[in-house]
Amino acid sequence: MANQEEEMNGQHNAEEKKIKKPRKMGVNKTGELSAWWVKFFERLRGFDALEVSKWADQEILGYLCSKYEKLYGHSFSFSLKGSPSRCDEMFAIKKIKIVLNNDNPKFIKDYIDWVFEKKLEGKQIRIVSMKYFMTPGLCNEFKHHHIRKNKISRATQLPDDIAKALAEENHSEIVTYGDLAFIKMAVESSPDADEMKEYKDLLNLVERHCLDLKILNTLDE
């Protein structure tokens, strides 16, 4: 993970040096925000038009910025360096994912909510940089919290969006993590059997809704 982070930092710096096109800079020659950045900020504000499971880095950043504005009463000021897709703030979202060792948008949203609720709201802390959210100690504390809060057993009900998606595929009988674990075990025991194709498709459907199938191997009784 450390090597991945170093490589990412190097790529980010190298990409910044390659950006020379003025049309992608934050402010154009007339002193107005460039069209590239106008579109970028429009997409940031549209994060709630998508299900969380479908959020990309821009939607995550938009959500974080909305929480910031709600708490402090003013918008977060961007660096406006280079192209929007390679700006410092987008890089920060990628870095947060690396430090958390998780790219599930629901997990990242939970982390953002937790930071604001437990560390910022009602406190005298003023965030001036996205670097605050990359703090390893903060990320580790959240991961411990997340494990305690979301201890999953075989009887735990599946998230609503997954249960709904399964029901739409005429599998409303699959309602718990234990049900999914049984299906996964059956597929793994006979992966090439023709009758397993339907169940493979169901597991793929669940993965598209950002459920890590590895969790089914460690369910509590």
C-alpha cells in the first residue's frame, strides 16, 4: 500500500507538470471560471442524483463539500490548479481511499459522515485542507468503529437496495447474509455446473451493489 501511495503521488505530480493547456486552468483570460471548471462544479452539486453505490470520485467529493458547506456556512475553496479531474481535491479523494484501503463508495460516505458527526460538529476545529481526511490515525479509528457497528451475522438482513434488486430478479426469498453465503458456497463447490449460472449472476448483481463477497466467509453465527 505504501508503494501504491508513493506511485500515486509521483503520477499526480507528473500529471500536474504535463498540464499546459490554459483552457483547463481554473480562471480564463477574462478572469472568469473556465468552462471546464463550471461543468466540474455542476457535477459536484449533482451527487444526490445518483445512488450512493454508483458514486464516482466526483460525487464523493461533491458530498464532502456539501457537508463542509452545511457545517461552516460557506463553500470549500478549491485550488483551481490544472484540469478539474487532476486537481488537488480529486487527488485527495483517491488518497482517502488508499489510506482507508477501501474504494466502496458507501464505505467512504460512512467515513465522511462519521468524521463530521464525531470530529467536527460542535467542535472548534476549522478544516482548511482535504489533508485532514487523509490522516491515518483518523482512518484507523473509523475502521475500528465500522467493524464494531457493523458486525454481521448469518441472520443479519441484507441492505434494502440489495434486497430490492434480488426481489426484482424474482428472488425475494434471499433476505439475509446467510442466504447469500449458502449460494456462494454452492457456486464455489460446483463452479462449472450449468445450474449454477443463475446463482453466479445473482452474486455478480450483489457485487455491483458494492457488497464485498469476502465478508460472507467470516459471518458470525
